Amino acid sequence: MESLKIIKVGGNIIDNNKALEIFLSQFSSIKGPKVLVHGGGKLATKLAKDMNVPVNMVDGRRITDADTLDIITMVYAGKINKNIVAKLQAYKCNAIGFTGADGNTIVSKKRPVKKIDYGFVGDVKKVNTKAISVLLKNDITPVFCAITHDTNGNLLNTNADTIASELAIELAKTYETELIYCFEKDGVLMSVDDDESVIDFMDTNTYQTLKIRGTFADGMLPKLENCFYALKRGVFKVIIGNPTVISNREQKFTTLFL
């Protein structure tokens, strides 16, 4: 079975031009089929504030009303996505930008209102890999932003970590899929105040124990949930680390396993 790398980049890397350039250069040098997924929440927050659109977050999740969805679409699917694609072309990596609506690749359902109304936020229901597979077989790299659709003409804000996980799960049916989450830290930390406290390996039992102890920051919890969910659904390997991990496996990082 052919290997496939699905790499999600986020955190401060997207907001740091130098760090992003280095990452994209390393990403471009990866041999074989690959998919890139990116976030961009900080830039969306900045633009919202500049436009006097209220920014509401609950447990690290953005409340997405109609005005916020417009901003997210401009930032994620427009500025960030197209800049990344253009830079990848400069590095001789033939790429194409995607939302979940393009090629009907990722279908979501608007999150139901329970205790909190998240607005136009989508939970992934289906991933269609036909268009993605055609691109990969022709050495074209899909670059996904954090937007999906509901098949009824509506775009939905969707967590980028979840998109990466769901893509990896579906593509694991035809590829040996490695899922890599890249952000500014060297991996999952035992102490958020100590960048050297990287947890080298973590299985499900260790995760549950550390979760109960309150070891993980709020933003890390949904990422880890996505990681273990992907492993349970057939993804070959999951790694969390800084961008150099995609080209240098001597670098510190966290490997997750069941």
C-alpha cells in the first residue's frame, strides 16, 4: 500500500511569514503523495476586530455568526489558502486550494444547538475522496482550509484538526496514512510552562490519565481527541511536533498510539 502524509499546520506558524516559508519549503520536499490542511484563526480574529465584528470564543471554539462566517471565508479560503498555494508553486510543488465544497470533498452538518449555539459551525459527516485521489495520482497536492459545506448551499466553519483527521481516516482505506500535526511546540508537553517537557510516546491509557490530572491546555484536548479517533479508525501513525519533524525525525516530537 502506498504511503500518504496528511499534514496540518496551525498555531503561530501561519502568522509568522518566516516560519511559514520554512515549513512550506520542507513540505514541498516531501516525496510521494501528500495533503496539507491549514488553520488561520488568529488572522481571522484580527480582521474581525479591525472590522468591529465581535469575537466570541467558548472553550477555544469560535462562535460563528453570519458576519464572522464571511470573515472566515475571506481569510481561510482566500488570503491564507491562496498565498500558501502560490508559495508552494514557487517551491515546485503543484498545489490546488480547497474548501470542503470544492469537488464535494467534505460534507458537514450544522452543529445542533444544545447548551451553546455555535452558529455556522459544521461537524464532518462525510469525506468524498474521488477528486482528491485523482489529484494525488497526478502529483497535485490538495491544500484544505477549515471550511466545509452542507450540500444545501451553505459554508460551515469546521475545526482544521478535525478536517485533517477525517481526511486521514477516509484516505487510509487506500493509502498507508500518516497524520502529522505541526505547530510551534516540539510536541505534547507534560507542563505547558516547560517547552522541554515533551512527551515522546502516548497511548490511550496515558492520555486519559493525564487528561484527568488536567495536564493538557484546552487547545490541545480536541487535537488529541482527533488523534486517537484517527488511530482507532485505521490511520497508520499520528505525530505531533514542530514543522521540522516532517524532514528531521531526530527532532523531538510526540508519537501517539493505541
